[in-house]
Amino acid sequence: MSGSSPILELLGQREIVVACGPGGVGKTTTAAAAAAQAALRLGGRVLVLTVDPARRLADALGIKEIGNEVTEVPAEAFVTADGAPVGRLFAAMLDTKKSWDDLIERHTPDPATAARIMANPLYQNITGRFIQSHDYIAMERLYELHSTGEWDLIVVDTPPTRNALDFLDAPSRMADFFSSRLLRWLIAPARSGLFAVASKPFTQVADRILGTEFLGDITEFFVSLQSMYGGFVERANAVARLMADERTTFLVVSSSETVPLREAEFFVSQLVDRNLSVGAVVLNKVLPDSLADPGGLAAARGLGERAGEIAGEVAPVIGVDEEALVRVLGTIAESYGDFAVTARREAGARSRFEAGGAPLVSVPRLDEDIHDMAGLLALGNLLIAEP
Ligand SMILES: Nc1ncnc2c1ncn2[C@@H]1O[C@H](COP(=O)(O)OP(=O)(O)O)[C@@H](O)[C@H]1O
Ligand SMILES: [Mg+2]
């Protein structure tokens, strides 16, 4: 089977598969489903690194909310009709705060400096929202996990960013920031003692709004951070290199609605521009092709137009109220019509979609949300279906 499923092929060949794309399209679910298929069918030690799993999905994977611990999903959880898994599945969730603390500890020369940085009131704030810290730390954590060499495959979920490209740029932006003139300028006054004079009006305003401590905190923060700039820049560059390495590929996930598709297409073109590997494009939650069939729409129209007549004949046969049946038939005809129109539009958008030469895999919308291993396996089977 692995010969002709583009997704299984990727999972078998690469060490890192990054699920990315617009928000709400199924990145987290697809990453988990793909990892489960890899563990089930391909073997080895497979890790799914999730960012924002729904509570019930996290429970199903055995992920604890706090901490960066990796947990193994018990093999019993994904025994299927095809048999027991040949590999092992592990899951972890990204803990942004914990990952930042680890990073600081690693890059500071001594525990006292690390403690001073973490005790700074700005640190909490900054790790929460500064310079796409979430995006950066996701990549950083991936790098860390990959370099342990413990995993044959890591499938990575990506954070819900406003701009799907933010996380891609995060490492280089981080490197730029820590080698920037702005930063040198920020910390220079603290060393030269000129700060108070040069920025008096600003200080007064800042003091009034933010309290006297504020600027002192800022300066102290950047000064204590200074010891780790070099390591930081080097590391951010290494993360960027890993993303571009041939062992890494991107799985662009999208729904087949017009707007996410356009965003996904842009994303693909950006990956191509950056010489990053587009492994496949997954169109998730697509409506069944049969809905786009013109015969179905004609049938729905006919049913709607002659609902009264049909109900008159059928109501006595099934022993229901005729008027109620007219309403039911009318509603069925109307919503089928709506679905048919949407399906046709989606099929049109899909055919215009440029996947940059990557295989395009469609996964239907399932009836229920996916929040347990059974759901993940069902979705995974569709994901690896041969085209
Ligand atoms: N093929 C599908 N059929 C039905 N529901 C799906 C499908 N794919 C994802 N979902 C559901 O859609 C919601 C969003 O999925 P999620 O993976 O969290 O998206 P993202 O990570 O891109 O924001 C979840 O509730 C998930 O269970
Ligand atoms: Mg998600």
C-alpha cells in the first residue's frame, strides 16, 4: 500500500513532517492522524508534537496539559482491523513557557543569570507575546526533539498564526532581532549612563503610564539577555537550516473553501520560493464528489417543486401527516441544493488550485468531530487512501 499513497510515502521517507496551513482547517487533527498511520503501518518510533489539541483529543493521546513531557500512546489504543501497530506512537504538546525557560537555561552562562532573566517581570510578558515567541519556540522545540535522535519520524503541528508564514520566518526574525542594531541601541544607554538624559520625555510618559519600574525592567532584561545573544543567533540559524533540510517536508493542509484555498496556495508558493519541500497538499473536509454531480441537483429541484404531490402519495403509505412531510421534503430538497452548489464551487476552486507540483490529497468531511483514536484512525485511513 505504501507504494502508491503519497502521504505514506512522505511519512516513510522523511524525518520531519510539518503540518501547516490556514486556521481551523484540520492541521492538528491531520498531524495526529498521519503520525498514527506511520506508527501503525511503517514502524519505528513516531512522535506527534501538537500545539493546540482540543481537550478531548489531547486526552485520547494521553497528553498532559502542562509540561513538555512526551507520552507513549498505548499500542492497544490503535489496534485496528488491519492488525496491531508495527511501530510506537508518542505524543507531546508544546508548552511555550517551559520551552522558553529551557532555552534561557541553555544559553545563559550561569544559573544566576538565568534566574535573573526569569525573575524579570517582563520575561513572562515577553515569552507570551514578544516577536512571535510562540512560533519561534515551536520550531526551537522541534529542533531540540529532533537532535536527540530518539525519533524516526516527528510529525509537527503548527500554531494558529494570523499569517500562516509567521512561524517559517520566526527563526530568522529571532536571529535578526538578537543581532540587530535596535537591540544594541536599547542596551547601550544602560552601559553608558546616558539613558536618563536622552530619553527623559519618554521616561516621564512611560513612568506615568506603566509605573517607575518599567524602564528599569526593560533595560535590565536586555542587559541580562545579552550574554546569550551569540548562542541564540546560532541556534535560530540552525533551526532555519533544519527546516530547509531534505529530511524535512511540509504538508499544507487546507479546507476546500475559496478563502482557505487561496491562503494555502499562497503558502505553497512561499514554500517553493524559499526552497522548502512541499510534500503534499491535503484538502480536508471536502464534500463528496457525488454532490457536485448535476443529476443530483436536478433531482433535488424536482423533489422541491413537487413536494406536495409526492407527499400526498407517500404520507398515507408511511402513515405520517401530509403537511409535515411536505415540509420535510422541501427542506431536504433545499439543503441538498445548497450542498450541491457549495460542492460545485469547491470542485471549481480545487481544480484551479496550484499545488506547486505536489500531490493533492482530498479527505472528506466526517460526520463527527475527531476526538478519539478511532476517529483519528478513520481519518488517517482516508488520508493514506490511494489516489
Ligand atoms: N475531516 C474531518 N471531518 C470532520 N471533522 C474534522 C475533520 N478534520 C478536522 N475536523 C474537526 O475540525 C476541527 C478543527 O480541526 P483542527 O485539527 O483543530 O484544526 P486546526 O488545527 O487547523 O485549527 C476539530 O474539531 C476537528 O475534530
Ligand atoms: Mg490546531
